[in-house]
Amino acid sequence: MNRRGQWLAIALVAAGAALAGFAFNAWRSAPQAAAADATAALLDARLPDLDGRPQAVQQWNGRVIVVNFWATWCAPCRDEIPILVKLQEKHGPRGLQFVGIAIDQPDKVRPYATEMRMNFPILIGGAETIELTRKLGNRAGVLPFTVIISRDGRIVAREIGAAKEAQLEAQLLPLL
């Protein structure tokens, strides 16, 4: 192979390596970008409250926000809700804000929330909310599903299924 052929081969290998590096970096950062997009979608979500008024999750920015997706028909949700009520009462004054997003019919949610003595905002989500939970890491669409957002707006934890009180409180205390 002459000198020109050698330089051409070297240039092709270098170009291939650069392209592979670019592709690898794009592949590696894609989950981070998707996570950032999902976080923004959650914070920007405007869902109706129990009175039908749209509420944005971001209105609680600056607090530690625990978004809990649940439904009235979900047995593990029924077990978990008293824990959320207790922790909201205990740590709310320190900057903790639970937000419940019910994947359910509004006419069923209001009496259920009263019965369970839910002491935090309840929003109503539809089918698009299930897709949002998937983007947030709940690939199976399981309820309950909980997301913890730090004061600076980063998702710091996700919990698929019913959270245990000690575990949830251990995750929350360093953030308060």
C-alpha cells in the first residue's frame, strides 16, 4: 500500500472512531435526557383537583414533593395511604408536600379521600397519566407508584408498589 493509501486508511479509521464515539455518547445520554423530559412533564402536568380546577405540580416547587399515583380500587394503595397521611402531618411543616394523583373517576375519589382522611392535595389523572408513570420508570403501569422530587426539582427516588413507612421516611429525612 502506498503512502496515500495508508493516509486514507488512517483517516477512515479515525472518522469511524469519531463516529462511534459520538454514537456511544448519544446512546449513553439518551436515558438521562428521557428522565429529564419525564421530570419536566411531571412538574408541568396540569391536572384537575377534586373541584375540577387545573393544578400544576410545579406549584409546590421548593418543597420536597412526593407524588403518589393511586386508585380507589387498588388494595395496596389503601394500605399505603395512611402512611402518607401520617408523614404529611409529621413532616409537612418542614417542607414536605405529598400530592396524590388518582387514576380514577372523580366521583369515586372524593368520598374515598374523605374516608381515608387524606390531608394533601388530590389531583385526577386519566389514561395519559399512566403513560407519564411509564416515562417516569413505572414500565408495567403498577399502582401505587411514588416519585420523590428534591427541593431543586430532581427526581431522587421512585417506588413501584406500596412504600413502607420506615423506608419512605429514611428517603425523605435527608431532603428536609
